[in-house]
Amino acid sequence: MVLNQEKTQSPFVSNFLANMENKEQALKDFLNDIRLRGTPIIEICPNNQVFKLVTFIWIGDSATTNVHVFGSFPGWDISNSRLTNIKGTEIWYKTYRTNETFVSTYRFSINDQFKEDWVKRSKNYQNDPFNKNTFLYVKNSVDPESKDSLTSILELGMTLDNNDTQTQDYSKGNLEIHDFTSAILNNERRIWIYTPSNYLDKETPCKLLISYDGRPTMTTLKAPTILDKLIHNKEIPPVVMIGINSVNRFQELTFNHDFIKFLSNELVPWVRNKYNVSKDPKDNIISGFSLGGLASFFAAFNHPEIFGNVLSLSGSVHWKKEGYEGEIPWMLQSFKDNKTLPIKVFMEAGILENKPLLDSNKNLHKILKSKGYDVQYNEFLGGHDDIWWQNELPQGLKYLLNN
């Protein structure tokens, strides 16, 4: 639970304000303290010790007009994200109160005038210079202006294993990139292809994993490294993975029947012709995060004879289908109204997700259980966040690939 600052003041900030008579020394001590302690500043709430206070701090300059903080915590509400400037200084801060245990990434937006333009805002993000705990976003290989970037991590009451397996000694699979032309969609997109170690020596067909958001899944979420580790440890059988880049993500991943035709009539036949993969739907997974989770359910719903498994991480199953006016989201209603399909499902969402998404995932799980589906639903201690999707992806693969 996140509450506004209200009358709850950070003791750390209060102490600084109380020493402002000697401003130069107070500023010096403040900067030394945040360099030593790191930020955000975490404190027990003096008014109610059940809660903790989380104080985000930004040191601006004379050109700084506003500072906002965004992330699964404290959230994405623009009106609740703005930091306060301490008059006569270049210090900006905001304190939040919470009784939750979680891990979240967050970032600052400085001189933010973007209103609801989140694409422009995302290009303005900066990580917290006083927080050494960071998560790497890998640059876009097809964008010459793209760079690797870091975002800051807030761990409150727990730590998270981010699957950093680079130092382990095991054979690595191969990763290729292919530009795939679709006659159905009349466009070209990049696909990422992972084949496991010793793939050419394998007589038994590999399992097939097709994932939306190919580039971030293969790079930021470290899917090849995760597969290498799981296959090496014999936690899953050998897998060929196809990561699909989007041309127009919002259009393609929201109930797009042409995109489903592209998958079933072009991409899957091409993969089966070129790679030694199983044609049994029980061996095929369609996966994605956010809208990719919604699209995974939609693909399996329309073609269970191809996709016998769905792996959905923070799936946007609450998404409104154009022209549909039902009381519950279209994806939920569709599974409720139709016969049980031969689909196995692994689905997760975080406690810090927006309410419509979290509630819809809970309700879809109930519907699937009531219809007799083989389904596992977990709630993780975070939100709509790559750091959690990277952490939870192995759990989904192990559940779905071990029949």
C-alpha cells in the first residue's frame, strides 16, 4: 500500500531542515550522508512503526524546474510522482509510506513537460546516481542512437536473484537474427532465434518457444542465458526459441487476427521447416509480458492445435476489445463462454500492478480453474517490471516444459 506524504515527514529530511541555520554545513552533511547511505532513504515511520518511509532524493541545478519519480513503486501517477524542492537549495525529495515488501525499479524524469506522452518521457529517464543497485536495459541493436542504460532498484524487505549466470561454466547455445518478410502483414520484422548447445547433434525434436517482444526478451530478460542454465541443469528439455520483434506493438498484440494468421500460416511453418522442433502442441509455448501476455492467450485461444502452452507475465488481459461492451474483459469472457481447450497455462502478475490488470489476472485464473484447465497462477512481490519478468521466466518454463 502506498500513501501520500500527508503529515508524515522523513526524520532524515526533518533533521536537515532543523539544521538549516548553518546552511553551508547542513548541505555538506546532507550530501555526505546520502553518498554514504545511498538512496532512497529508508526509515521506520515514527507515527506508526508498521510502516516504512521511502524518501526519493534528486540533487538538481539552477536549470531544474521539476523532478518526477516513476516505477512500479511509487507508481505511474503523474500527479503523485512530483518531488518537492527544498527552498533555497537544489535538493528535491518526496517521501512515501508503505507496509509492503517488494522489489521495484524506478527512474527520475527531470524538467518533465510530457503530460501523457510516455514514449518521450521514457527518453528523458535518468537513474538514481546515489543508488549502486541497478538493472541493465540492453540497447536496441537496430537503433544506432540506442545505448545500454541502467535503472535503479529499490529492494524493500527482500532481495531478488536476477539470474546472473554469466560466470557459470556450461555450454552456451547459439543466437541468430533473421529479417522475416510477411506476405500476410505486408511488412518485414526482425526475429531472434536461439538454438541450444549441441543442437545439430540432437535427433529428438526440440521443444518450441515463441515469444513476443523478441529483442527485450532475448537481451534485457536474458532468455538465452536462462535457457542455457535450465537445459544444462536438466531442469527443462532442449528448446528452440523464436523472439518476434514488433513493427506496431499496440496494433499487433491487441486482438489482431492478421497477426495470428502470420504466426500460424507463415512463421510456425517456416520454423518447422528450418529447425528440428516438435509439431506436438504440448511441446509448443507462446509467451510474452504485458501486451505480449494478452497476445499469448489470444494466439492459443485461436490455435490450440499449434500452441498448447501459454506463458503470461503481467499479461494485459484486462485490455478492452474494440466493439465489446461486456461486464468482464473480452479475454476472460471468451474463455468462460467456450469449451475447455487443450491448453496448459502459467500466468503471473505482481502485487504492485495497476488494479484492473491484477484483478483481471486473478479472475482469469479462477475462470480457467473452474473450466478444468491445467493452470498455475503466482503473484510476485513487485509490479510491471522487467526485473521481475526476468526472475519469473524460468519458473514458467519449468512448469510448462516438464509434462
